Amino acid sequence: MTANTLPLYLLPILLTVFGVLSCFYGYGLFKFTLVIIGFFGGIFLVMNYGPAFIADKTVLIIIAVSVGIILGILVLIFYYLGIFLSGAFAAFIIYSNLNLTIHGVDPLIIMIIIGIAGGIISIIFQKIMIILSTAVLGAYGIVTGLAYFIYSLKNGFHAFPNFYGALKNYHDLYYILLFVTAILAVCGVIFQFRMIPEERHRRED
């Protein structure tokens, strides 16, 4: 493992740790979760779309981390923006993994509409949507982080799009991981709803 691959080595570990915290404690740690969502959201966008414009992996990683830090700070400062983005990212994750399409409509337009709808619903139904979105994002983080780490140990550490593209070629494994993600998300929602009365009771004491 070289200095250039160290960030790629740490990314799945950090993603998995974030996933656990977000999935099961997302509501109670929402401000912290917002920063992490912004951070990994920025990294996710740059690592997915950046390779088309940036060939140097080191530069790509530096830009991804920088964008992640900036986005993490912005969503913390603008709280409602953070709530909106948490719902938008959760909706985007669901859409991108289910491969939903509408004949004659550009997938990018569908993605934007679904993202905006998820963000608006999150603002209207804050508590419920914070729990749902953090559970979904956390479950995705856990499964993706572990799968990315195992894949990288076997095939070498590459940028996330390489892993994501390879994963989609193994259809059975891909849908198994989606199923595991859904189960984890449901567990996270149940756990967070059970934790809320305990947190309220502690504050009243």
C-alpha cells in the first residue's frame, strides 16, 4: 500500500463507520450526521463524475476531499439545506440503485425531480424523514463500505466508479447487497424510533 492508495484504503473504513452511526443513531446525532453526509456526498459526486475530467488520482482525491469538507460545512451552517440534502441524497441512492426509468424521459431529469421531491418531503416531515434518510444512507454506507473494502483487497484499490461498475456486472451479488441494504435500513429505522423516547426521557430528567 503506497501513499497514493492510502486515502482509497481509508475511505471504505470511514464509510462503514459513518454508515453504522448514521443508520442507527442518525436522528440523535443529526448535526454530526449532516456534516458527514455533506462530506461523503461531496466525495461521492467527485469520485463518480470527476474521472471523466481528471486523470490524476491524487488530484482527484484532493479535490473530492476538499469538496466534501466545503459541503459538510455548508450543510451544518444552513440547517434546512442539510435536511433537504439528506432527503435528496437518500432519494438519489434509491433511484440510482433501482435503475428506474421512464420511456422518453432523460434519466438525469428523473434524478433531479426525485432528488428535489425527497428534499422537500424531508423538510415537511422532518423527524420521520430524518430517520428514514439517515437509515437509508447509513445502510448504504455500511454495505458499500464493506463491499468496497473486500473488492479492493482482492483487486487492488481503485476509484469508487471502478468498483461500482464492476459490482453491477455481478447481477445476483448486486441485488443481494441491495436486499441487505434494505434490511439494514429497516433495522435502523426501528432502532432510531425506539431510541427517541429514551432520549426525550433523559432530557426531561
